[in-house]
Amino acid sequence: MTDNYCMGNIQKLHIKDMLISSSVAKQFSDLSVDQLNNSCLKCEFKYFCGGGCRARSVMVNKNLYQKDPYCKLYFNYYYKETEFMTYEK
């Protein structure tokens, strides 16, 4: 993908050590859907999908904080799954 998101060399470091010491790992563990672009901020389902896949966002948009290219798919899925909640009995 890109060296910008490399946490280390698995042949030289144990993955546990990489997760503890890597600034990239910290960046991902601190990431919240509330830090993503405006589309996510306004979305009623943002806490269901969590902003989608960050890897797809980077691959397509070259930006960790842009929306997942499958955003509309997630939205339609959660809309359909929660539709019954809006009906009054």
C-alpha cells in the first residue's frame, strides 16, 4: 500500500512491540469516526460502521480521513436494517 503506514519489520520486531512502539499503530488506535470528514460527521449511522475501512479510504482517496468508497453501501445496509425501528406500533 504505502510506507506511510508501515509499523515495522515483522522479521526484526515482535508484532506486540510494534503495536506498543509504533506511531502508526497509535494513530490508528486513537482514530475515531468523529475525526473523519464531513460526510461521516453528519451521518446517522456513523457509530454503526465506524467510518468504514480506512485502508480502502487510503487506497482510493489517498487520505486516511476521507470516507470509505463503500459508504453508500454501508448507509443503505444500516438504513434497511434499522427501518423497522421507525415504525410506530
